[in-house]
Amino acid sequence: MQVLNKGFVNLVEHMGGDAAVIRNARRCWRSESKSADADRQLLRHLIRKGHKTPFEAMVFTFDVKAPLFVARQWFRHRIASYNEESLRYCIAQREYYVPEGLEGDVLAAWVRQNESAFDFYYELVDTYKLPREQARSVLPVGIYTNFFWTVNGSSLMNFLMLRTAQDAQYEIRMYANAILELVKEVAPVSFGEFEREVLKRGG
């Protein structure tokens, strides 16, 4: 799913879904599922009360391409696993964030500044043979980075609660909104109820 001008987020694999959460939740009461409506009521109860442990039965891995400054905000969510492409070993691609709505002189200056940084970076690497791990320091924080993010359902809900909020930075909010749509396809009851009970009620 495309996000921003050059970014994306894709769900590459997952383990578990609504059934896994219901199974784990019912272990607490040694109960069995009686109906789909009863299961939905149970998930709604867990979400309302903040009992998020059963949602850890779901695990998701996303492939993310985002501006570096967005990734650094993202990585503050510690209960997860990250594997990021390293510019110590890889050559940076000439891709950078351009905000919507830039036009005229401001857009031209924005592009010129980023292109100049990349020109100098490639010159350092190709002409002066500077190590990539040092040359990367001249690149701006708006360049795109790629990483895999593996996170359980409970931690993902925490991420979504914080990053879909109106006071979250616009760019990471766009990724959070895209992720919510992706996981609702996999676990529609869990994340549908979470959206209704938490996100639409402002936490």
C-alpha cells in the first residue's frame, strides 16, 4: 500500500487472527465459544477493559519504506522487532520525501537541496572512495529507509492508538492509518472493535 510520495507499507506475513485471540482469552475462564456474537462481545470487553494480553496471540510482519525521520519515531515503539537496510553496507537510493502541497520556488529549492546532498554523497563514495558508513552522514533525514517490522497485536494496538491520533505527526499518521486497514482484513473483529471502542472514542 503506497504511503506518501515514495513510501509503502505491506503486510508480508502474519500468525493468528481473531480465533487465536478468542482461544487465548477463553483460557482465563475455562470457557468455550458459543457464538460469533458472544466472541465479539468478549473481544469488545477485553478492549474496553484494557486486557490486551490475549491479542499477543497475533503476530504481524510488515515491509515498510518510510522517510528516515518517520522511522526514528517508529523505532521508539520498543516491544517489536526491527530489521533495517543498512547504509553502512548498501548504497543509498536517490529517493527522498517531498511533502504534498509544495510548489513553485519552495518545491524547486526542496528538490535542489536533496539532489545536491545525493550528488555529494555519490561523489564521496565513487570518486573519493570514502567508506559508505561515513559518506551517509551528509544525507538528510528525509531520505527513505526500508525495514521489516514484526509486532504482536497488543503492541500494534498501542502503536495505532498513539500514531493515528490527531496530534501525531502527519507522516507517521498516514502509515498508521494504512496499517489499520491492512490488519482489519486479517483480524476484522479484533481491529474493528478496537477502532470503534478506542480510536473513534479518542482512546
